[in-house]
Amino acid sequence: MSTPIAVDCGHGFVKALAANGAQTLFPSLICPAPAGIDLGRFGQQDAITVATDRYPKMRYLVGDAARLRATSLFSQDKAADLATLALTWIAAGRLTGPGYHAITLGAGVPLAWYASQQGSLAQALTQTVRLENGHGTMLAVIDSTIYPQGIGALAAQTDVPARALVGLIDIGYRTVDFLLAETDESGTPRPILDRSGTYSGGMHQAYLGLAQSIEKDTGVHWEPHELVDRDSITAHGRTISIVNPRNQAITDLA
């Protein structure tokens, strides 16, 4: 018996949900844990080791713990990107806890990437993974299914009108899926494929514009991902609100 787990490893955030309702959300930031000096229980408690039969063992800082060292995740070939695979497994491990767990994974890719990546990504994710960060977790991923993100977002809606044309825009950090669909008498959507696709842009552009504006005004450099979920920054000993410039950056993007 396996546990179904859905993981959306986006370019801004990793979101995961298990069939029992357990969920997790953290920034899509990952980097190799620096060696440093050995401080035992006082050092780098947030580091996690990931090992599989196909890839070498790696020790990572993940999410908030990686903010000072990592840049935002952006790979257009998720199956070949070990960071994306590791984040997906780590998210699943946060939902299962210690011990051995057999799971089935559901994951997504942008509409335009689906045809070329669904098979290779499912194959790359389906393996036995060992996670270690103070306690051991072994995930036996017995099967993986890849979904086109925009269609998954539309299928999740519960109030879609019957016999109608429905449009959906799924705004992400680096990509935006858009699609047009026809619904039948029961409200089940059928996408119109030549009116659907992926735009290579997203919220990252707004935060990049915000970072450039802050650097111009203060001379202090910020990476775009460092400004997500912030209402203020500290520059030259002063606390500066970024709410208005952030809202303006988002408006400009829209």
C-alpha cells in the first residue's frame, strides 16, 4: 500500500500535499551545504543529505536555510536537474516523516514542457531515496505521474460552468500557463490545445524590477528571491518599507 503525494516543485516555492491532508510549503532554494568547521549539534542542523541508487550522495541546505547562498531555481529540463529532483523528494519526506514509506508521486510541469518531459521526469523521480537530517527517511517511490500544470489547475476548480468556454491563467514565479477550454454538460473541461500554452515570465520579473529599483535608490544589492514575503528592508541602518514599490512592480508586470 503506497501513500499518494502531490508535489509542485515550482521556480519560486515548493508545495506538497499528502492524501491524509499533510502539507508543506517552502522556497525553492537549494545549494550544497558548505563544509565549514565541525560544531557537532551546534552546526547546520538544517542540512539534509539526499542519496539514491542513481545519484551520488549530496548534502544540501534547503528553503529558508539556503537564502544566503542559493539563487532561485530555474531549469527547463526538470528530469536532468538534480536540484529539482532533490527538492521534490525532500518535500515528500517532510510529509511522511522518519522510517520507510512507499509512495506514489504526482508532479507537474508547464503546458509547453509536458510532451517532451513527462516520461523522463516520471522515470527520474521513480526510485528509492534516502534522506538524512538527524533522523532517517527512506522513500520508495513506486510510481510517478506527471501532469500539465494549467490543466491540473483547471481540473481542481469546483464551480466551472457547464457548456461554456472557460479561460484560465496560472501565474507562477518563472512561467505562466494559459488555456482555453470547452466544458460539457457536467462541467468537465476539454482544453482547446491551439489556444493554450506557456509564457516564459512570471512573478520573478516583478521582484527583479523591485530589486533594481531598490539598488538604484539605496545602492544596496538584493537578489529577487530575498524580497519575496518582505514588507521592509534595512539599508544604511534605516528600515525602509518596500510595500508601495513592490505593489507598483506587480502592477507594471500585470
